[in-house]
Amino acid sequence: PSHPRRSPIISTNGSVASSQPLASSTGLKILMDGGSASDAALAIAAVLAVVEPCSTGLGGDMFALVYDAKTRDVKAING
């Protein structure tokens, strides 16, 4: 039998995930304070650059698909 180390979650308003609890809690706070998913993702990346510098950093690569609800347009970012 499989015994996963993490419990499943159920959310109706949003969720975040990362390899570090401090980064995840930062992203969750951003969402709870009214920030966007992009705001939360950037905050998580900033925390990860400090708590897990060997895996990420300020000079790292980023790939994202960003949806603009007003224009119904999806933009791909490779930055």
C-alpha cells in the first residue's frame, strides 16, 4: 500500500504549493490579502530564493501562461 507523505487538500478559493512550507505560507497569505495568483507566485519564488538557494534564484528561468480575463487572452512568458 502507498502512504503519501502529504495529505490531500480541498480548496474552493485557491491554493498554493511549493517545496518549502515557509514559501507556501507566504503565497497563501498573499492570496488571502487579495493578491493575484501572479503575486503569490512571485512571492513564493522570492522566499524560495532565500530558503532553497540551490534550487532557485533571482537569476533563474521562468515559464508562465498568464490569462487576462478582460481580454480573454493567454500570453506565454519565458523570462
